[in-house]
Amino acid sequence: MYLVVLITCPDLKEGKRIADILIKERLAACVNILPDITSFFWWSGKIHESDEVLLLVKTKKKVLRKLIKRMKESHQYENPEVIALPIIGGSKDYTKWIEDETR
């Protein structure tokens, strides 16, 4: 099974650092960085608003546990967003590429 994983970061510099880790460690075949998002969320009993970037990570289910562990170790957020969504269809060539490029 193949996945798109959503990860938010506080800024582009942190997003690039996280993307570099995921690609170099073969936990992702591709990471897209969507800049300039605004997030509203509950934290410590209060509503917060924060400018962030969103990472769209293409990977496979077999490495998800390791990816989550790595984010807990290296992400600067105390509780980083790591949400995996299944890819239910798509190009067989593309999903083969995800398979080949993640370990």
C-alpha cells in the first residue's frame, strides 16, 4: 500500500530540513513543500494561529512506522503532525517508482 503523509513545519527552512532527512534516509520517494499555509488549532487549552508549510510525502506503508519515529526524533515540534492517507489509485508506473525509491 502506498501513502501520502501530511507533515506541517513552522517555516520553509525546517520543511527543507525534514524533506532532506526523509529523502536521504529513503523514507520517502518524493516530498512536496507547499508554502504559506495558515493553521488554526487547539494547543494547551487555547486556540492558536500559525503560519506554516505543509509537506506532502509520498511513501509506502511498510516504512510508515520508521518515518513516524524519525519525525518524533528530528522534528522541532513537540507533537508533530504526521497523518498518513492511503493512495487508493493512480499510475502503476508512479507507485512502482515509490516502491523502488523507499526502503
